[in-house]
Amino acid sequence: MVYSKNDWNKLLKMVCFILVPFWILNVGQCLVQKDRFDEELLLKPLPSGHVYAYFQFTTVWDAPSGPQMFQHCHLFPRALGEVAGRHNVQELHVTLTEGLWRYEYWGFPVSDAAPGAELWTWFRNDTKDVDNIWKKLTGALSGLLCASLNFIGTPNSLSPEYSFRPTGVVKNSNLNSSFVRYATLPREIVCTENLTPWKKLLPCDSKKGFASLLNAGHIHNTNYHSLGLHIRPVCKDAKCTEVSIELRQTVSLVYDMMILGFQNQDWSLRKLFGLGLSGPCPLATSSFIYVDVTSNETGTPYQLQPEPTEVITSIRGGYESKFKVYNIQKMSFTHMLNIVATYSTPKVYAVNVPPVLYASRYIVGYGQERGGIVTKIHNNHWKHLDIIYLENIPWFLPIYLHTLRVVAGGKEITPILKKYVPGKERSRPYSLEVLLRIPARSVTEIYIEFDYVFLKWQEYPPDANHGFYIGSAIISAYLPVGKNYMGLPQAGPTIYSSFNASREGFLLQLRTESLIITLPTPDFSMPYNVICLACTVVALAFGPLHNITTKRLCMKDGNSCNGLLIRLKSMLFKGRKPQAQAH
Amino acid sequence: MSSHPSTTEEIKTVGDLPVEKIDKTDYRIYAAISYFVILIVIGLPLWWKTTEVYRVPLPYTRIAALNESDFVLVTNVTIASLDIDRGKQLASDLDNFFKTSKLFKVHFVVTQVQKQILASAQSIQALELSSVSRRQAGDILLLEVPGLPRFTPSQVLVGRRRIVYFATDTSSVKLTEVLQQWLFQEETLQRMISSMVSPTKSELDLAGRRRMPTASAYDVMVTIVNPDPEKVQLNWDLQEAIENFLSPFLRNLAPLADYNVKSQWLYFVPLQVQPKLVPEQPGIRKHFALSEELLPHIITPLEKKLASHVSQNPCLNFVVYVPPCSESPLYIYRQEGVILRGGVNAFLSPRWGGIIIHNPPQDICDNTTVVEPKPVEADWSKIMGTFLAQLRLLVGVPELDDIPRVSMLPLAASGMRQWELDSLYRVRIMEQLTSAMLTLQSLSQLLGEISNIVIDDEVGDSIQEAVSAVERGIELLHQGNLLAAFEASKQAFLSAEAAFTDPSLLALLYFPDDQKYAVYIPLFLPVMIPVLMSLKNIYLWAASKVRHKGKEKVD
């Protein structure tokens, strides 16, 4: 089969899309405020025995276009709107993640995130001096979210050509990747101080609605938690003549019920979040809780209490899943709502069936001179898959393109396309994008070598011996089957819109592990030691040199040398007259 | 070396060795001298020069001289009277009064007006619109209107433009009072300057404390707080109300500063204080009381959601708080048992903004057929009217004290009188010039005290610019050109602030001296001691040479 570039464009540039009408009529919405807010929670027991909870808060706003765009906000958070408006942002995606999503055991999440902080932004086409405005944007976001995003600048940002296309609408399909910036901070620790400002951006804050379930104590004891903030322009109506702004705030949590100390697999809202739900956010147009009960048919079944308001069967990409739906707005709240899942029999762990595509990554080599990165990509599909592999290597690890080897099943395969931007010391990271066709049912190894370099002594972070992080690689693929796939369709902002949303293919982005590497670390007191030592040597050398050239050793009885010792002697024995001096 | 035959002979008698010895002593001394020259004469200045903190030469004398230059506001006042002699008499009287003024230098010009012009005017409004009313910014026309009692009971009437109408029988004392207290507001200006120059000794007056500090741009943020959207529903078009009420006023102020208007809605932000329930009494309905001393506690929880992460401008906050029916009507109490005057349920926080409590109408609250959330309509003219009044105070238009038998024309839709704008210009000019001058002086003082501060070319340029802008501003004030003086003062203020707050000043500030010495001493101490000690030998050698020569001459 011959690869054609048009094919790829079709696959990858899903730019303008068909907008499905919103699935709920805006009955209660007033005319003056042109925005709506939806809150959703998806609960899914994973085959590995973990429980996946995914919160999504979506604000869609028909913002007036123009310079005053974010001046007058209603449900849309003003603080964030100001940041986006001032920095000419077209699309903004921030995720703050602790832990690693284990694709092999957990399947695919609704929204992917790299460990640590990840930020990618499309700036508007008319933006001048993108690098400068990017720096300012990261500074403002860092203040907004209390994260160290201000450490993102040109030296650690990429402009990937293929991996990050706009997810929302664009005015013309001529995309210029000089307006996109992508950066990660793999070392970032995510904690309460990020959650609190994130919650403040919600219209109901954490006072009402699903956000009241997000209590720091029950979030930070999870195996994986990820906060997300996604702004993109979407079509206002089916004709797509006007644009609305969509803000999606997400929280992904994975609980391990066994280590939380409940002795059994049963879970409930109260067990997961510490308290029940007191009601919907009154500002929300819709409030839904979905519980994925697909595994009831294949795995250990569980019962739900109370009964759901609705059961939805979704067929997507050839795979059927079942959801029990709780419409929170239609439920009466006399006391806190607690959805309880009870397993009638103890959970039996079946053999893990990994998803269609997953990857792992590690470092090879020994010593502190040369090393290599190996990424293994597993394709479990019966057909070959086309993927884009994006490698994001910091400037202090120079990689060598000629050492790039892609091996699948012992056979070397040639990439369809390679896009390599060599890094520059202290100003640009190494960026490598490889378009590959990986064979069916295979494990593909991507191998590349790098060097270890010395940094300037001020460039080492505090605790330099901890090591240096290398951000995740990103694997983008267009999956032909919907197995394990939970992502949202491009047109729909809500989880609901992903039900029965069968498409030609499903865009998937995987993040691999981030790596840690030990660079040769100097002794940091060395500069001062060197100065002191060098100075002492110079002083030691100078003293005798000076003495030899300016003084002379002479006989004791000589009168020309009236040394200190003699003078001392003469002072001590004052009574005695100095000997007659021969002249 | 010693060429004198007799000396050589003398030494030669001792033996061969001494000749050599003398020569070698000289060489050693030359070596010591060359060490001294290389290390002390060349090395030390070189080291000094290369490790010197970079500083552009600055106009220190001009900065110091700014203190001596006096800020004088030259103002032209035209007295137009029917009788030229009476006009001249008034002018000389007024001139006498204003001679003592420190800030103002008033030039009085007397003209005669045709009686027909005045007689043809049907009302004061007609006069306001006529051609006589056009004046340059800062100038004032005192116009005698013989039939003033026809229009107003007052003796003196201050117009919306730059005209003061006075009746024929008005005394010069009264006119002085009007000029001093209302139009020039000299005392406010003086207090402002003295509080800036010596902040520990004098305090601002009330108007000065309310006025926002000077800046090139301000943010105006209107926030609507609905603490319980389940009970109260507000379908308000805030954006349109802002466009209708606030924008025309702010457009007037555009020459003074930029104003960016923003708005937001906040939900579930409760009052952090518990209002006191006042039960139903004869004549008084049940209501809730919020005493005045609790008001600062309301602002604190709001502050969390008012900050901007992008804008660096000072922000004027205006908050509408709509209490739910269960907590309304809510009234602010000035003190025990006294509801805030004027029935306006609002308060002003100086240099911060204002808060208005908008109670839902009682009939909607009492009507049980209206289901919750109860729709509440906005009384925009009341809300925005209050905000405009507060905005005037925050911007710097003071509330003027009453003068008996003197009144002014009511405000037009634009919300500002021209002479108010002029006095605002004067306040800002004085504030900006004084601030720039003080900033420059403290910068030059700091530079004298802390030797580690770097002044690069850019900062040097903005200091130069600030100094010349202050000088230009003072010069333009002497010429009576208010608008140009304002531009100069703004430039001076911004350049001085930019220079003072430039981060490059601090580049080396935290490089402590002890670290420098820790690095230098291991090298310098062992090297310098022998070199300095050898100075003595050089001196002795030179002295012996001189003595030798003297001897030679004697010989």
C-alpha cells in the first residue's frame, strides 16, 4: 500500500467538524446570559480492580468576538478569561497530573495527560512575537493555578508539526505550526494548592454540585489524579458561522479500593470522596452521573443502589458499553445521595486483555557518557496502525538522529516521515516526530542514542543528584476500533455526546512514562575551592619569586644586611654596643 | 652605576665583590619597583575598573535642583462686567486676595460685556451654550449677570463649563471664596503635596484619602454577587447597563487615564458577617441590620475573586450584592439605630471601590405564588447612579462644602463639569510632578548609599527623560498650559517609576561584600604584603641615592 499525503491530512487534520445539535434543549436558560454549564461524573470499575472517576465541567459561552471578548464574564471564569484574552489564545490545554496512567491495565482514559504539568496552546494567527507572549502566558497561568508553569519558556517548548492540531474550529485550514507551543514539566508535583484555585474557576465553586465531592484529602490518596483545563473555540450552531468558547475542566481519579483499606471491592460515592452528593449545581443546565456497567456482563457483577433514572447502551466503533445514568436534577434530595456498588461475589481477577495500543519506555546504556532511549509500542490490533511518535528531549541531552532505529519483530522498518528539529544549547529542545506504520500484532521498538553533557554549575536544580526528568513521548493514532476508547468526540463537549458516537476512527494520544536521568553532577563547592586553591598556589609561588628577585641572602657579619633578627638582638642587648663596622 | 671615579676607587679598595654588590642591589630595587608598578599602579586600577558597577552618568545636580523649583499654577481669570471700572475694582480686590497664595498665580483680565448679549439670554443654559463659554482648559470666566435673581436664588452660580455667573451685588470676598474652595481647591492640593513630601507629618484630607493613586490606566470592575442562585434569579443585562451609564462618564476621563471596564458574576459568595435581625415593630418592618463597622469584613472574602492575574493597573471595584428574600431587606446602619442617610444602601471603601446592597422588592418576596428562584429586576438608574457618585469620588472629584448663597448647575449626562475636570488635572499634575521628583531624589540618594546598584543605559535614559519632563512640566505650568503640563507630568511620572522599579537595578544588589573579600583575600593578602613591605627598601634606596647625589655635588 502506498502512503499518500492526502490520506494523512484527512486522518490528522480533523479541523472543521460536523456539529451535532446539543442534546438538551435550552428550556430554562435565560436570554441575557449567553452561556451554559454542564457537570458530569463518570464512574467506571477498571478490570484491574481500580475505580476510575472522571469529573467534567463544561462551560460553553457565546462570547462576543473582538478585543472585548473576555471583558464581561458570567459563568466563564473571569480570571482565566482575562489570561486567555490578553495573550491572544485560540486554544489552551493545561493538565496537572500526579501518577501514571497504566494503559495496559486500565484501557484508555477520557482525556490523556502526561505526568507532571503539561501545557499546549495554539495562538491566534495574528499573534506577533509568539515566544514572548508564550512566556507571559505561562507566567500568568502559573499565578492562576499555583503551579511552576513559569519555568516554561522557549528553551523547553516545542512547536510540533503533526502531533498537536487544534481540537476546536479554525478559520482556515492553513495551519502554521509556528503558532503552537507545547511544553511539559515532568517534575511538577500536583497538590492541594493546585486544586483550590482550579475549583475557584467553577461557577458554583466547591459549594454545590459535583465539585463539592472534590476534597483534597480524598483526591491525593489516589493512584492517579489529573486536573485539566481546556479552552477551545467551537461552532455556535450547525452552520458554524459563529464561534463559541468552550471551557472544559476535568478531574481524573483512579482509586485502588484494596489499598484504601476497605477489605473488599465495593465502592460508593462516600467511600471514594468522603461524603455524598448534596444536590446539583443550581447554575448547571445538566448534572449527570454515569456508571459504566459493561463489566457486569463479562466480569464480576455488581449491584447499584439507588436505582438509576436511565440505562443507556452505547455502541461505538463496534463495541458495546452500558451505562447507568443518574439525572441529578430530576432526583429529590432529602438527604445526601450516595451511589453504592456492591459485589455479590468476591472479585475474580481475569487475565488482563490489554488495549489495542500501548507503549512503554526506558533508558539503556551504562556509564555517564552515552545512553539511549527505547520506546516499545505494542499493537494488538489485527491490522497495521499508523502512528505519530513525538519525542521531546531537553537541550541538555543531545540526541543523534542517525542512531534512530525502528525495529518491529526483528525487522527494521523505515518511517514514513521524519521531522527533526535539532536542539540548541540553552535555547531550544530536541524535537523529533516520526510517522510510522506499525505492523499488526507486533511490538515496535524505537531506539535513539544521546549524550550526557556537563551543565554550567548554576543550571543544576536544587537537589541535582535527584536526576533530570525527560518528558513523556506522545503517540498519536487514529484507532479504527472503539474498544476501550472513552475519549470525547470532537464535536461534543460532554460525556453524553460520546455515547453512540461512532466515527470512522478515534483519535487517541498516549503519553509514555517520563524518564529520569542522572547527569554528571559536580561538587558544588568546587568553584570556591578552586579559587582558594589557585589563589594559594599563586601566593605561594609569588612569595619566593618576590624574595629572590628583590632580596639577597647575605652573611650574618655583613653590615649591609641589618635584618630583623639582628635588630631584635640589638634591642634585647641594648647595653652592648654594636660591633664596629668595617667600611 | 656609580660613574664617579673617586667613589669607585674607594670601593675598589675593599675588593672586587662590592662593585658587583652595588649593581645587584640596584637591580633588586628595580625589580621591587616593577612589582610595585605592575601590581599597584597598573593592577589595582585595572581591577577596580573591571569590577566596577556599571553606572551611566546621571544629572544629580538637576535632580537636586528640582527641590528648589516651585510648582506654580498660572491661571487666567477673565472678569467680564458691564461696568469696566467695577470690573477693575473687582480684579484688584481679587488680586490682593490671591497674592498670598503659594500655589496659584492668578492673572486677572477685565473685559466689558454688552448688555444685549446678557439680556438676550433666556436662561443660564442659553448662556452656557453661547460662544462666551468657550475657554481654554484651566481658564475661568467670571461673568456678571445683572438679572441673575431671575434664574436662581443664589448670588453666585457656577456653570457646567468654565464660567462663574455672579449677580451685580456680589462682593469680591464671596467670589474669592468660590474660586478658592470650589474651583481651585488649593487646600486639597497643598495637603496632598505636603503629605507626599513628608508623609509622617501631614495627612491627606478626606478627598485625598478617597482618591485612587495616580496611574496611567485603571481597571473598573463591576461584580454582581448572588449568594444564593437557588432563591434569587437575576436576568440582568449588565453589559448594556455599563455601556449606558458608566462608559459616557469614563469617556470624559479618557484624557486623564485609560479605564478598562470589566464585569463578572459571582455565585455562592456569602457575606462573611451575620446581619442582625430587627424584628417587626410598630412603624418599622422586619429587616436586617448591617452595622457600619462590619463593612470592611465584607470586602475580604470578595477580594479572593476580584484579583486579576494579568492586569497591573489599580482596580476600582463596584459590587452589587443581592441578598436572598430570607435575609432581606438588608440595611446598612451608620450607628446604633440610624439607617444610612439618603436611603442609599451603599458604602464606599476609599481607594478600593463601592458596594451596593440591592434588596429584592418586598412584594416579590412576600408573594408565595412566585416560585423560587424568584426573578429580581435591576434598578439600573439607582445602582449605576450610586456607582457614578462613588466613581466621581474615587477618581478625585471631591464633595464640596456648601457656601451660603452659592450654587452650581446640576450635572449633565456626562457626569463631569469642565472646571471639575480642570481641578482634577491640577491634582494629577501636582501629584505626578511631586511623585516624579521624590522618586528621582530617593533614587539618587539610594545610588549614593548603595554602591551595588547598576544603572544601565536604558534606566539612565528614562531618568534623563523624567528629569527633563519634570522641568518641562514646571515650565508649562508657568505658561498656564494645563493640558500640555499634564502630558509632561504623566511622562515624568511614568519614566521615573519605570527607572525606579527597573529590575536591572537589583542585578548585583545581593552580591555581598564579604563574599568578595572571601575570594580576594587568599590572593591579595599574601601577594600584597611583600610588595608593600618592599616599599620601605625602595624608599631607603631612593633616599640613599639622593644623599649620594648631594654628596657628589658637595664634592
